Amino acid sequence: MTTEPENTEPAPVPDLTIPLSVADAQALGDDVGQLAMQLGAVLHGLAQLRAGGASTDDLATTVLMSNGLINRLEGVREAAVRQHADGGGSYGELATSMSVTRATAQSRRDALLKKQPSEMEQWATGSS
């Protein structure tokens, strides 16, 4: 049992800092702001989901922002897999990074390489 008074002050809100080098920020250009906005909106939506009581409009915004972020992340992954293959990366390395079996990594990479880069993959490489 404690005799200390209960602390009723809310916990401090942490700042979200994403460390980027100057070179990284320059390479990303204006996309950095859009990605930060989408990530912030998704984190806000996650907080609403955990707290409960989000309106249908709030939930629709969470879906919209998470879709946009997922599409961009998929493009980043596709570009990384393609460049990993172009650089001579092994299926074993890829499997480890994907947390899948070697056969699954091979199948996924081979399927990707048979297709032209998607719009989001082009966006990820800055070639769109």
C-alpha cells in the first residue's frame, strides 16, 4: 500500500520524429509531406479504433488513408524486390527479409519480375 497521492495528470504526448538525413529528405522531395500526413491520419485512426466511438466518417477516412499508405508501401516493396534481384540478391536473403520460405520468396520474386513495374513501384523509384 502506498501513501503517495494518485497522479491524475495525463501522460505527456510524445513527439513523433522520423529521422531522415538531408540527402534522404531531398531524395523524397514533396512526397515526404504526403507520407507524413497519411501516416499521421492512420495513427489517428488507430487511436480512434482503440478508444472506440469513431464515427463512420472517421472510419472511412481511416480506410482511405490506410489504403493510400498500403499502396505506396507495396510499391516500395516491389521496387526493393526488383532491385534486389537486379543486384544479384539471393532467394535466401529475400526469404529471410520477407519472413517466408525460400520457395515462397522465389515464387513472389519471379511473378513480380514477369510484370512491368506498377504505378506505385514507379512512384517509389521516382520514375513516374
